[in-house]
Amino acid sequence: NSNRRGVFLPAYVNLHGVNKVRLYGKIDSSWNINYWTIQAVSLLEVNAGFNFCENITFEAQNMRYAVHDETDGLIPNTTVKWKDCEFIHRGNSEVTSKGNWKSVVGYGTGSSSGTKRYWDNCIFDSAAFYGFSIHDNANFVIGTQIRFESCEFYNRGGNTSVIEDLKLSTYSTGTVTNLAIINNCILKKIAIINETGLTANRWRAKGSGNVTSSM
């Protein structure tokens, strides 16, 4: 019954892949696992920030996310940049009998006040959910800003109740606005969701040059 177990990326550590490195993580269906194991383990955990990563494919199966970037509203004013990376989740269908973690996101993140995240020429791909998902948290003084340049988002349709490629969600009440900038990207739809009935939407999205994916 633990959480956030995986390869942890410390602050100020950069990852540079040579000739497109592939990192692959899979929880085998034959192992002695349960729901808590599945939701606890992601391939890469980002937390403290101030990282730059490039030329790496992060691919996960039977676990939480390929990359989990969670600050819980407690680590403000951090920046992380990604270039030429892929975030792929192959789904959890092999371990559903042991408790299905449905949020099989390629890149899943929870932000803090002043969080900045940038992606350049990256791919977000999920077998059964949003390719990318972000939620805000409490204690915001400055809004989160995320920016995608020349990226691709794919939801492969394994979950018929979720049709969007990208999700922007609000968890906690507040008046600070978060901004998503999406330029020259391939995607079908964006979900902007208030997770609780009393929560006002704090996300705004803008961009240009985006096209619909062929899926």
C-alpha cells in the first residue's frame, strides 16, 4: 500500500539519450501483485524539478504511468523541459483481475504554484486513456503553465468512455488561472474537467497550427 515507486529523477539532473534510448518497464502478470502495486509503480518519477531530458522513449505496461510528475501542490516554481521524447503506456489489461488502475496515461502530472513544464517534439500515447493528463492542486499563488510545441497525442481507444487525447483538470478551489499552450500539434480532442462539483475551472488553453490525428 505504497505510492510513487520507480526510478526517481532528482532535482538538477538531466537525462540525454544517445541515438534514442528506450526505457521499458512492465509488471509481469504472474508476479504476486495487487491493485496497490499497479498504482504505485511508474517507470520514472519526477518531483523536485529543474530537469532537462531528451531523446528518450519511456514505455510502461501494467503500471501507473510511463512518467509520473507529481508535486502535490507542495513544490512551487519549478521547471522541467523535455525534447524529442516519447511517453507510451501499453495498458493494464494483463493485470485487470488484480485490480484495474484505469488511468493508464503516458505522462501524468500534478502541479504546484508556478509550475512550468515544456515539451518540444514529443509523443504522448496511451492504449486506453489520455496520452497526457495534468491536474492542479491547492496552495496556488501563481498558475501552472505548460507548453507543447510540435507534439503528438494519441488515445488508442481502449477505454470507450474516454475519447480525448489530452486532459486538463482542476482538483482544488481557487482563483488562479492555469495556462496550456499547444502549438503545431496532432491531437483529436482536449478534455477540460472540474474534478469536484464545487470547483471552478482554472484551466485555459490556446494555440495555433494544431491538426486532428488520423485515428
